[in-house]
Amino acid sequence: QVQLVESGGGLVQAGGSLRLSCAASGRTTSRHRMGWFRHAPGKEREFVACITWSGDSPYYANSVKGRFTISRDNAKNTVNLQMNDLKPEDTAVYYCAASTTYYYPLIKENEYNYWGQGTQVTVSS
């Protein structure tokens, strides 16, 4: 089993920045693909970004490309999501997820095996 705990959410004004972190514990392996999803009220949970085990080839949803950056530190078992130029439409609960699947990129929920509990991000206009 893998446990994922997100942190770093909060309230920020439009144009501001936040950095989300995801701490992994349990039966962890640096070989997991990692991803971030978000769930806004009234919408389905959507893919945000994912990253390979080596940290190469980050992949982003078009809606966040150029504003968000995903990174990982395998020595610390953490995955981060730096979010810049935030917009009100970025408001959502953000989830970290881990996958043992070996193809890439992974943009569907059912491609991930483990999920965190989520952290709320609210962007005011």
C-alpha cells in the first residue's frame, strides 16, 4: 500500500501562486508514475499534470500548460505542483495520485492505483 498526503492548498488572489506538495509513504517506490488531478464543484475530476519516475517528460493539461510545473524528489518521496498565475477557474480540490502502470502519459483516473485525500485551492477574483 502507498499513502499519499497533499499539503499547500489555501486561498490566493488571482495572479498569485501556490505550491502543492504530496508526501508518499508506505510501500513506496520511485518507479511510480505520479499525477495531479483536480475536482471543482459541479464538474468531473480532471487531469492536471503527470510525471515519470525519473522526473523527465512532465505532461500537462492544456488549461494549465505554461502556468503549472510538476516536479518530484525521489530521495524525499515527494511530488510538487508549482502553480503560478492562478485563475478563479483553478479553484478546486487538488489530488495527488500514484500509478504502477508503465505506459505514459497517464491522464485517466482509472490509470492510477493510489490517491490522496486532497487539498483545497481557492482563487479569488
